[in-house]
Amino acid sequence: MQEEHEMVSGKGWRMLKRDEAVKETHVLGLADAVERYGKKRSHNSDNMMEGIEISSDPNVISHPPRKKARATPLPQISTVNAAAPPSPLPSPHGSPSPESIWPSAPPSGASSPLPRAPLQPDLSLTTLLTLPSLLSHFTTLPAPLQSHFLLTLLRHSPLPVIRTLHAVLTPTLARDFLTLLPPELVSHVLSYLPFSTLARASRVSRAWRAIIDSDPVLWRDLLKSTKIWFGGDSENSFANSIYARRRHEQRSPSFVPDPLPLPHPYKMLFKSRLLTRTRWVNNPDPKHVSFPAHGSSVVTCLIFSHGRIISASDDHSIRVYSPVTGELVRSLEGHEGGVWALAACKDALVSGSTDRTVRIWDLSTGKCTHVFGGHTSTVRCLSIVKPELIDVEHDGVIIKEKWPKRPLIVTGSRDHSLRVWTLPRPGDAEFKCFGPDETEVDLGEVCVSEQHGYLSRLLELIP
């Protein structure tokens, strides 16, 4: 036992004691440990050994070692503290020896006791060579220590490294359930949300907006649950008109596609009806505007079109008012009897009167541009029919066609007849059923003839 405590030494060298090695060892960082490990491997030569310190005393008598020194066990790398051991562990997978990559310094002779500085290896490459050893130790750690080690690395990482890590982890951890679930389940999940929550959810992302806005079942159920579903016929007609308008816009040369998905017509209908009901029933500050219209005369009909209130009376006049202020914008004079029917399309206004005529007005100027006659009694009702796409069968094949080709006017009279007229285009020549000396002629004869080309059909009820 006493021999084990004797100093083992030789000429120019001596064996370090274990206690001395511990005392001289100081805490190093990971980068310093890796760099020192590379330098130590490059300094190895025939007259140098790891764990042996060169003695500078020339009087020391060299003796052969009595007993082979036992290797000092290498300490494990600790991930709890930021410090690393003086010498990292070699790779358990047998990483290539640094001597084959970096040339070592030539052995020192008797005249040069200190070796020359060796060629320093690249620190990045040295770190890469030690990664297998670090990974093997990291995988053996428990989960709490792994988390602590990673957080320590993140606290000492620059911003570009954190951004790279965020770009890698975000798609890995993100799970968008609306895009992953089947449409049926998505619709069922969203059906439990109120309208206000759905409106906020549609602003999360484009994918969520496309899913929420394009779900017909979701908006149909909302229409029914809020009791603003009116049987289905009016809703389907509204949806067909929206689809027809979108197809017409897509065929236009100036069409620019919307970057956001278009909502389903049921959503548009739900929003319109809900806002209408809310503003009428739950309006905390309602406003009332009252203004005189036709004096003591009876208001026979009234329509609201493109931000205008248009009223007609039995005093033979038609008047246009502002819905905000109630101010009289324009007065239309020309009928010789009470006006009982009105219909508008943009700036075109069609009126029917007890004078048996149908008049077309330009609301932008207030001028009467066309006068149609033919009815033998009061024109009691009228409507403007706009073109729509309908299914037409040709040789057993159903195709979409636009009908009618142009907007039409359908008028009804107390003479038991319906007349179909072509709505004049803006800029068409004026036409009136009067003679050259402005005397009234037989409206039936003039307007039944096709000299003006506006009368399309005559439908009469035969008793």
C-alpha cells in the first residue's frame, strides 16, 4: 500500500497526483473545452503523454515506473451548469482522429525544450466532430434536464438563431383543426358559435375565412335559428341572382379577381336580414324624418331606389326626395292623370297613369324620354324584368342562356290586358305617341304598330 503513495517519476517528468490534478483543474466553458481538447491532441508526440507533466528540474533522477498508472476516470459532461469538464469525452462512435486532419507540430529536440505553436484547427469543425458525444449524453438526460439545457442555450443564442429555430418549430407544432377535419365536422363545430364569434373567427386567417364564408349549411342553420328563414324560395332566388351576377362580372374584360374568397349568398342574406331587424327593433336611438309631399293629394305609390324616395300622387305628379334630409330633389311633370304605378332601374324610372300611358323618365335630368300608349284604361301596375341566366334545352342538352336578351317592361291595365315593352337604353332617340302638331292621336293604333319597335307582346284575357 505504501508503494502506491510513492511518487512515480523519471528524467524530465513526474506523475501528477490525483489530488493535485483536482486542485489545478478549473471550470471551463464548452467552447474552451473543445478548443483545449483539439490542442492537446495536436501536441501529442513520442515524448509527451496525456496526464504527464514535463518537469523542468534537470536533477531529477529518472527511474522506470514501478507500476502502471491507472487512468483517471473522465468526468461526465454536466448539462445543468454552463461549465464543461477540462477534457470532453471522445466520441463513442469512433470519430476520426484529429491527427489525420490537422498536422501536428514536429517533435522538439534537446535544444528546444518548448514545442512550436501547432497549426490551430477550425473551432467550428472541432465542435462538429464532438457533436455525436454531446448528443449521446443529451439523450440520456431526463426530460426536465433536457428542457433546462435547451433553455440555457436559447438564453445565450443570438436573434438570428432564434428566428431560424422559430421557423422550424412553428410548422411542426401548429395544428389547424379547421383545415384538418372533414367539412361535416367543421360545420358541426362552428354551428355552436354565435354570429359575432363567427365574424371574429373569419378574421383569423384566409383559410378560416374561406371555410366559414363558404359553408351553406352553417348559414342556413343560422337563418333558421334566428327565425329569418322565409321558406327557401326567396333564399334560393337570391342565391341564384348572386351567382348570375358573379358570372357576368367574371366574363367582363375589366374583371379583377378578388384576392379574398367570395362569401356564400346565404351569408350575405343573413347579414342583411339580421342588420335590418336589429336596426328596426333594437335601435337605441331611432330617428324620424317627416316632410310634406303632395299636399292634400293622395299618395298613390312610393318606391325607394338607389338612395332616392320616389312618390306619385293623384295630382298627376311624381316627386323625388332625399331620404336623409327630406329635401325635394326633383319634380316630374307630364302625366295627364293620377300616377298609380312606379318602377325604377338605376337612373331610369317607369310610370303608369290613369291617362292610359306608360312614361320613361331620366332621373338624372328629370326629362321624359319615351311615352308608350296602347292600353284603353288605367295602367294599374308595372314591373321591370331584368335578364337572368336560365336553363334551356337544345337537342336534349341543357345549356345556360340569358333571358330576356334586354330588360323588359310588363304593364297591366284595367282593360284586362298585359303589354310587354322593351326598356329603352340610355341615349336612345326619344319617342312619344303624339302627332307632328303635338295633338293626341289614337294611342292604340300608334303603339300597336311596330314602327317604334318597343312593343314586344300583347297578352289579353278573352272572356
